Amino acid sequence: MEIQEYLKYRVDLLNESKDEDGFINESNFINNIIPSMLDAKLIDTEDFTETYYSTEIDGTPIKINGYIINDSGERLQLFILNEESISLDSKNLEISLKEYYDGIFKKGTNFTNKAIKGHLNEIQDIGAINALINQISSSLGADQFDVVEIFLISATATVENRGQVPQPKRLDFKDENIKIKFTKNRESIEKEILVIKKLIDLNFLYSILISQGNRLPLKIDFEEQFNYKIEAIKAADEVNFESYLCVLPATILSKLYLKHSSRLLEKNVRSFLQFRGVNLGMRRTLTKDPEKFIAFNNGLTITASDKEIEEVGGKYFLKSLSDFQIVNGGQTTASIYFSQKDGIDVSKVKVMAKINVAKDVSEEDLNDLISSISEFSNSQSKVTTVDLRSRNPQLNKIKALSESIITPSGRKWFFEKSKGEFNTKLRIAGQSGKNRIEKEYPKEYRFTKEQLGKYYSSWGDEPYKVKKGGEAIFRKFLEEISSEENEKKLNIDRNFYELLISRIILFKSLEEIHGVRNNAIGQLRSAVVPYTMSILFSKTQGDKKNPNTFDLARLWSKEGLEDDMKVYLKDLMILVNELIKKYAKSDDLGEYSKKKEMWDDIYNSYEIKDFLNSENSSKIFNKYSISKKDLEKKLKANSKNKEVNFKHISDTINIFCNTDLFYKKINSILWNQISDNDKIRLSKLSASIKQFEDLSEELIRFENNFIQKIRSNHPEVFDQLEIENDNLLKNTLYYIIKKYNSCIETNQDVVSFFEKIGFLAKSKGIKYESIFGEIGKKLKSGESPSVKQIYYASYYVDTIKNI
């Protein structure tokens, strides 16, 4: 039953949101939900300003947990958490009445109304919310904000109680408008602020999880929203897509941007470049020659996965488009919107548009189509082609390294390359398996592809970009590691991975040292941590005059910071926290720390110079530095080793752990609901497991996609399996990877090392002892062992208690 899956996922979300004392607080829960909203493109960044405020004024309930101001500044996004829904003993988790949510939304709209009208300006000593209230109620804020978007986060399932079993239900909430007056350039101006309400419930969160982070499809109904049907010419009708040519009024594009902002734009969206370059030219045309805009502008390219169309008198009219995305012309759309916002009349402006509607294509094929259209049709300004999806080749390499490299203490880091990968792993493991996996990969040893950009880029001199977070920093990271134009093109190998993990260790350690809530240095952790890392970088690796650099590799070998370094960095963070407050030219410290000016003022301040030139700093840098030349030699020596990629064999063994009965039983349960092809492949999987045969890439890919389909369509199947995992082969592979990594770390000969294990096995009378010599030779040549070799090696590993 789908609703039960939602509630099971709720338990996982609550567990992930517990603090070190085992308590679930509102801030942790929101932080846990924000990445899903980022995946769905509802927000531009995961960095929200926490401003918990809940009160009653003259009998009016008010609540706000935090906010984000979007990149282009016209949209204020407020977050409210339904605190009742995260109570562990909460009973009413299935909500069918819209009025239940309306009551909570009212707290957010009450805040918005009162703040805009200046009724909250007398409130004092309530933290970062003061800056927001002052901004909203000012003329500048009234001019800046066109949209207030309220997100109600609720760990409840929204249901419809028709029939015997409750069914998932989607609720939409009516937009509101607030009329305001303000003064700009001594003129009195009237405008309306659009208030949009969106429910982020378990239905929404689960759908993002099982879609593996794909965006939430956007449907644009031109007839319903604008009382307008687009007259179009059918230009092509191919196997997988249809193309239409049409003319769009600029007023409709402006309204679309107001309502949906960057959600209109495809995943590889370029940031809006204000009115420089091409945008300045567009603005000039919009102002002086609006009728000529259609001739001067390249127009839009739009993709959709479906359309509603009608034919009248031989003419086509597009009424609606599903999964609407502007893949070329995002800057044109934004330029029109911001020009109109500044008082330019766009009523005479029209824009050419080419609309490509996909037919009978998968999500992956649709993404390929979008990427190709974007790459070949963008000509207004340079676009770097980089695949932001989980199948990106660089991300695949990092995933392979995470499966192949073990820390000195014998731990693996889990890189969640696809959204929901770890959660699906837990879901199919059952309770006993779930506990084992969580113990094997605790929260502090996991990271997502989105976090990669933040962790990696913090070791640099642009902490203000890290503070912005979101897709922009992830794109920056991918461009840096994959750009062919990068003169110092990075080789994604063991060296890269170990230094990447070192950066993650440093970032997470700084977060821990900074603390949260009552034990925190301050309320600016998301700025203080990257700023502190950037100061360390700029003083060492980033300083061309400094012959030494910070020894990140030491963090890998120690797997953490040493005590004197922790004390030093805490002092530096305390200073950075104070300097942000001192040098910020805005009351909104979180937002201002996203500006380059903030970084420049802090790094060039006399306080930082005095701190870095102190006797204590000299001691720390002497102890934790390595010469850049020595580091280069060390990395060069390490890179000579033939790297073994254990990813394929790890994927194979993970499937073997499920046992052949697992796939036989799935085949049996779903016999009437799956294709003959799927039945054949499941049977082949079972047979391969029973006979210890290596699996092809194709079969592994099938298994992964098939399990994902079950998660989406038949999750109850997992509860019917009740099959104990067989982890012997997994333990054996782990033993082999661990010993191989030990050889690499200590520069030992791999063949000799594994032959010694064989001699030890022989002395104990273990069968197949010679297999270790064969495995050693394969590893020496850069190959991973086969399933049968791991099976034979398991006879020895089974006798070892402590791997």
C-alpha cells in the first residue's frame, strides 16, 4: 500500500533528523528535506536562513522557520514546519482535509501580511528574523519582492478516503495577492505581491525519492492560466518528437517567470547575467523598438513531454504543455520579466518560439534530447557542456573509487550518486540488514553528489559561492574536474579521491567544532565554515609565494583533526563569525556573506592578517604543512600504481548477497505483472548467482532499474520476501579490497602479499589456498578478482572473525 510506504519513509526521515542526543528538532528536519526541494527545482539553493519565530499577536498565530531569497532577488521563499507531524508518537498522520493545512499556512500568510505592513517592526531580540522583517517592510523590499512563496513542510501523508483503502491525494492551494503602496524615487507606486502556497508532504518527498531526484514536471495550461491558446504551425513530426513554431506575447512570458521563476529553465540553466552584454542589448530593444524585438531576438526553444492541442479550421492551437522547460532563451525570458518590473512596457513585444514535444521517450531519453537541444541551439552566450546527472562520467569515476578505496582504519565512504540510492538499499535489506548497513555507513561517512560541489569548492578562494550552494556550486565543481580547457586537468584517481575525502573531513569537522543551537559559536555556520576553509587555503595552497601548503593528506591518514588543530580552527571561526558581523553592509548577514565583497573585506582585514601572522599560527602551519614540491613528488609516486576498479565486482557481489531465492521469489510474486523479458532476466540472475558466474554490465543495469521500478510501483513486495542476506562473499571482497589498499598505502608488492595469505591459509588446512596468489596477480595487473575467485577465497575468510 502506497500510504504505508510514505509512513515508512517518514521513519527514515525522522531517524536522519536526530541530533547527537537522539532528539528530533525542527531545524534538523528542514535541513533534511531541503535537498529534495532543490532536486525538484523548487528552490535554487539548500542554504536557508534559519529564523525560528512562533508567536501570537492580537490573537493572530504567526510562524516561520526560515527563508531563502532567490538568486535574482525577486522571490522570497518562507518555510514553515508542521511541528505536530514530526512528533514520534503522532497518531494523525493521514490527512484528508485541506482545512488542516490551511490553518498552518495561515501562520505564514499572517507573518507575510503583518511584516509587509510594518506591524512587526517593534519586535526585538529575535535573531536573524529582524533583518527580514526590516527588509520586507521597507520601500526597497516592497520594490524588490514580487513573490512570496510559502512552503509548508509536513511529515504527513495526504489521502483521499474513498473506498476501503486510503489513496494518495494531491492538494493545490489558491494563490493570493497582497496590494501594497511604497515610494520609489519620490513617486508613489502601487503593486501586488503574489503569495504562492506549496505543500511539501510525504507524498511529494517520496515521489522525489523514487524518481531518483528528477525534477517535478511542470505543466503550463495556457488556456486556464492566461485564457490564451497558442496558434502554432506544425513544423515536424518525427518518430520521437513533434516540432511546432509559434509566437508568444512577452506579457505571458513575464507572467510565467513571475509564477515559476527558474523552474521554467532546464537543468543546465545559465545564471541570469543581469543587463550586461546580450541582456543589455535586449533591454535597449525592449525600450526603444519593442515591435522589432521579434526580428532581432533568436527566440525560445521549449521542450515538453506531452501537449494538449486542438485543431480548428485547419489551424493548430496549443492549449497546454506538460514537463515544460525553456532550454534556450532563459535569459530572454528573464530580461523581459525584469524589464517589465522596472516599468518598461512589453505589451507590444512578441517572441518567436520553437516547441519540441517528445513522443514515447523515457526520462533518460528526454534528458538526452534536452541536453542536445541546449548544446546545439544556445548561441547568445557561451555555455559549457557538462552533464549534471548522476550518469556523468566524472561522477561514475568517483563512485568507482568510493567502492575501491578504504580508509587507513578500514572504513568505506558511501557516495550517493543517485537520489534515494542509500534509502533503497535500506528498504530492500529488511530490519536486520538495515541495521548492518547503517552501522557500516554511518551518517558521517556518507555524502551526496550535491554535497560534493560544496565540500570540494570550499577548499578554494570563493567561499561566497559555496555559501550560495545549490546547482551553481555543483556545476562549478563538475566544470573544474571535467573541463578540457582546464590547464591543470585533474586526474580522477586515488590521489584525487583521498584529497577529496580530506576536504570533506575538514568541512565536517569544522561544522562539528562550530556546533549548533546553544552550543554554537554563532548563527552563521553555513558561512563561517567555508570562509574558514578558504582562509586556510589562501594562506597555504592558494598563496603562490608560499613554498608550503596545508597537508590535507594528513587528514586522510588520521581520519580527522588533531586536538591542537581543532583549538586553532575554533579560534579562527570565532574571529570569522565576528568579522562577518563587523564588515557586513547589510543586516541580513547570511545573504550578504554570499557576496564577493564580504570575502574580500574579511580576508584583507587587519584582524585576519594579525591572526595569521601570530606565533600560534606559525606553530600550526609548521606542523601541518608540507612543501609543494614534496607533495607533487608524493602524488606523482602514488599515481604510478595501477589502480584497480572494484566497482563492477562490488555491484555484482551486492546482487549475489541478495541470494538467488530473492530474485526467484520476486519473479513468482510479480509473475502476472512483468514482461517475459524481465522474467527471463530474473531467471538468468538467479542462475548466475547459483553458479557463481560473473554478471555483465547489462544484467547489473537491469537489476538496478528493475529494483527501482519495484520501489516505485510495488514496494510492498519487499515486505513479502523475508530472505536472509548471504554476506560471506561481500565480507570476502571487503577483505581483499582492504588488503589491497594496505599494500598500496605501504608500497608493498601485491603478489607477494597475497601469496603470504595463501601460505597462511594452507598452514591452517583451508581449501583453495592457491587462489590468493591468483588474486594477487590479477590485482597487480590492475584487474579485480572474479566471483569464483572470491567464492574460493571465502573458505579462508569464513574462518577469520575480525576482518
